[in-house]
Amino acid sequence: MRRIYDPPEPDDGLRVLVDRLWPRGVSKEEARLDEWPKALTPSTELRRWYHHGGSFDEFRRRYEQELTAPEAAAALDGLRKSVKEGPVTLLTATKHTESSQAEVLLELLQR
């Protein structure tokens, strides 16, 4: 897991953006993304709730619930398959990656 503002590294493997919105100030060329599966990103409603003072524990609970929806679950399964095939780097614009959807996804992928 890394911030999308960090320069790409040779060992990043598959680069996956896990934010719903495109990060400010980053061109598609600079991002060097392989995937942007919006089905894996938190809903607009959940994102807004969290940014207006929601707790991370509750965000995690709600986000994990959203990931059980059919489209999100299929995207998560696809990401799990990619992880088995080689390195995957989850990318986010979030400053505090340890309390973001990228952290939740990383934990789910490591289970």
C-alpha cells in the first residue's frame, strides 16, 4: 500500500487505485495505473460520512459490509487472484493510509 503521490517503484507489480475520486494533481501518465476498480471503493455516502467525523472502526464495519455487494465481492475476488499471481500495490491519495479504505482492503487481502 502506498500513496499515489509517491513515485512508482519497479517492484510495485499491479498498481491499483482504491479511491473513488481521481487524485488531484496526478496525471494518468504519472499514476501508471493498471486498474481502478470503482466497485472496491467506498460509496460516496460512506466517504462523506467518514470525512465528517465518523470513527474508523465504524467506517471499517460499514465498508466491509459494502464489499459484500455482488459487484464489490466480485472485484475483491479478482484482486485476491491478482495477489496470488504476483505483487499488487494498493494506491490511495489519503494522507493517513493507516485509517483508510486501502488499509481495510489490505487487511482483507491478508486474511
